[in-house]
Amino acid sequence: MRSRPLVGVIACRREVEGHPAHTVTDKYLTALRDYGLAPVILPVWEGVVQPDLLRPLDGLLLTGSYSNVEPGRYGVERAPENTRDDRHRDAAALAWIPAALDMGLPLLGICRGFQEINVAFGGTLHQVVQSVPGLLDHREPEGDREQRYAPAHDIEILPGGRLEALYPQPRARVNSLHQQGIATLGLGLIAEALAPDGLIEAVSVRDAPGFAMAVQWHPEWRTSEHPLYDALFQAFADACVARRLLPQITRGADNLTGNVSDIEEKNA
């Protein structure tokens, strides 16, 4: 019996009971488990980036978070409304994204992870989407978890892309729990879906040979009940299984090309 594919899940740094802690919300781990994957939580430390942590993995998940990518990482001043950073996670994510792509690891970014991928490719972010003329308020609604994660608006799935190949429908309805969003798209990324106001809601990595996608919404919430969410996680799981079955010599585990240090220096 083959073991489940191992998927690294980036942690966030938060204080828990007065101590620095590495945390991951259970819903991400549960979603991976439900699709036949074995989640492995990856610790993050600013100044101690460890690309070797990715070597045994079959996929990488960049989760959502209440923290934001520090705005200096994409060259802008901080907005007053932008108050929650996680420099440790920034350092790890911006190094691991190119490393994972160099290794051919399936890569899925969700919410903050979506924004991290855009910044890693040189893109910028709106720090306060609701203050940008012409854009909607994309923040989570008031209420309990069911209300906050309920579908909030439609997205237009752009024709001819990787997302359409997974879910061949022109539209879907998704949840919305974010204050930040893509301002300028990173070079090398392809927009895959748009919100009604034109804000980019999904991207893929142009030259990635395998699964490398990110979405602004939260497909890990009640995944099997939403056909688009299910299609995303199933495609990611299939890619991780395929990666697991590759002979070790072809997995690219020793093919880190130096992009890790390049990205780290660029975002220092």
C-alpha cells in the first residue's frame, strides 16, 4: 500500500499563550486529508530560510492568514489600515515559491498565499481594496463562520486557461474574506478569473509544467459541497499523487537553481 503524498503547509507566526508559535488553521489540514494527502506543517523563521524542508514533499500549500505581506516587499508605503504583518512567513514564502517551482512541486496558494505568489513574481497589492475607486468591499461579512465563508459574489472564469480546464463553466460563486488584492499582476503569472469589479481572483504560473495555481477565495471551506472548490483540490491532489509516483531521480529534489537566494535578496 502506497503512503499518502506529503504536502507541506506553510505556518504562520503568532503569539499563543505568551509564546511565539507556529500555527495552521485546521480547515486546511482537514481539506488535504480529505483528498488523500498527508499535511506536514512547515515552520517559518525570518533569516533562517530552509529550502531543504521541501525536498521530501510532493506538494506545497500556501494558506490564507489574517496577516498581510509586508508592503515594503513590493515597494510601497504602509497604509494605516494595514496593521498585521508576519515577517517570518514573508521570508519563507518568498523563498519557497521559486524553490518549489524549480523542483516541480505542485503549488497551491490560497488568499494570503495567492498574494504571496503575486509578490514573488514582482507584482504589487492593493492594501485596502474597499478604498480603491471602482472596486467592491471584499471583506468578510459579519456573522458566524458559516455566514463569513458563504458564497459572496460571482467570478468570471477566463476562457482558455488552466482554471477553465479544471472547471469548464464561465462563472462560479465564491466566498470573499480579504482586504488586500492584486494591484499589478506579477510578470510570469496569468489571470484565470475575475471578480465583478475586475479584481483578479485566480492566477496560474505561465511556464510551470505542472499544477501551479492560486486563488483569492477560500476553497478549503466545505470543499466537497462546491464544484469549483472540489475541482481545485482534486486537481492539486492528483498532481501530488503523480509527483509521489515519480522515480526519485526525476523528482528534481536536487535541482534548486539559486532563485531562492535571488528572491530573498530582492525582497530583503
